[in-house]
Amino acid sequence: MPMRLRTLLGDHPCTAALKNGSIKSDLVEFDFVDYSPTHKGFKPMVREGAFDVSEMAIVTYLMAKNFGKPMVLLPDVVMARFQHGYAFYNAKHGSLAPSHLNGKRVGIRSFTTTTGAWLRGILANDYGVDLNSIDWVTFEDAHVAEFADHTQRAAAGKQIIQMLLDGELDAVLGEKVDHPDLKPLFADVKAEEAAWFAKHHVMPINHMIVVKQNLSDCHPEIVREVHRMLSVAATGEEAPFTSADIKRSLQCITTYAAQQGLIVRPFAVEELFDGVTRALL
């Protein structure tokens, strides 16, 4: 009998064949649990170990590891993208460039979102922005309960985009909006993305896969089979991640997360895996 695994996976091109059942296994059967949006399931995973296999924002995983949560990373990327197009300002109040954010009031859903961490890393390391000078306004707490969030919480009922439109925020990170008054913080997004990639050779990872630590400890063959199935499901993607791609991206976001105080130190990439999953990388 295959082992049934309670599983959280969003709808992505690289997960479709798993979710529609076209990839079969004699060892594993996925019991899919739906959360919409998928990131709503990350909190119960890190706080309660709610799933055997789970999609996970990479910064949430780094923070979970920082606090010793019993889960381990698989080298399977389910979502990655350039981040520059997820930052906006209100052009009705004048122009705003990335290098002019010091001292501004910036909104973000949660200070610990992966897109936010990537964007802050880009702003600090490539544009010289002093992140500590910014007045951060947030709307949700961290997935990892132990993290001490010192940002200013928006008043109950406030909406991030409306606050930007009303002039209560100077900019927002982590949002994708289409409004005539709101302009990208990075004026030529495609050119900025291309220049950043040419400099760093990194495609920013947003989400990977984690499994419960005891699953890896007690049933390594099951974890290897989950990885095999994920790999088969991802076959045919336009630009599949190589091991080198994964390592560069993880090293970059781990450095950014440590710089921003989300984790106490920048883990080595090898530390993010265990003996079973490291061999799969």
C-alpha cells in the first residue's frame, strides 16, 4: 500500500501532473489539502506541522529553520520570478526612485514575505537604501510565531493599496497592481531585471518544497520518491532550475534574510538540507 501524505501544493505548471494524478507511484499517494491563496497554509505548516509535504515560501523556511522547526527542504522549486515589478509608488505625489526611499513610509503585507525580502535585499545592496531608515507598515504577522516583528501595524480594516492611493504610504512592496496613478518603483522593470541578473546570475526563488523531518528520518525512500515525482512533473518547463541555479539563489536570499534580521546568521546552503535531501541536490 502506498503511503498517504497530507500535502499542500498550489496550482503551478510544475505541479499540475501531480495534482491531476497523471504521475503515479507505488510508494506515495498525495492527499491534497486546498488553501486559497496557497500561502495561507504556510502558517499551519510551520506552527503545527499540518502537512507531510508542503509548498513553502523560502524565507518562511529559513525562519522556521532558524527557530528549529522540524522540517527539511527538498531541492524542488515550484515558483521563482524576478521581483522588480512588485514595487509601486503613487505618482500623484511626485516621482520616486529606489535610491530615494530612505526615510519613507513603505507598506508590505508582512515584513517576512519572500518577495519583500528579495526587494529589500535589492534595494539595500544594489541601490544603497538604508532599510533601517524606512518606516515599515505591515498588515499581517509572520508565519513563524517566534519572530519578533517590530514594524508598525496598519490600523484594522486598512488596505495596503488604498493607503498608497490616499497618500498614507509612499510606496508598497510585494504587490502587483494596475492603476493609472501607481507607477513601478523601478522605472524600466525589464531593463532592471536584466541588469540585476547579469550582475548576480540569480533567478529569485519564491517557493520550494519541504517535508516533515520525521518523514525524512524514518522513511527516506518516501522522500526520495516525492522528489522523483516532483522532478518528473517539472520536466518540460522552459527553464528548469539546475543544482547550481538553486544554490546561487538560496545563498543570495539567505544572505539577504540575515542582513534584514529575519534569521540570526546566513546559513550555508548545505545546512538547509539533511542527509537525505542534500544527496538529491
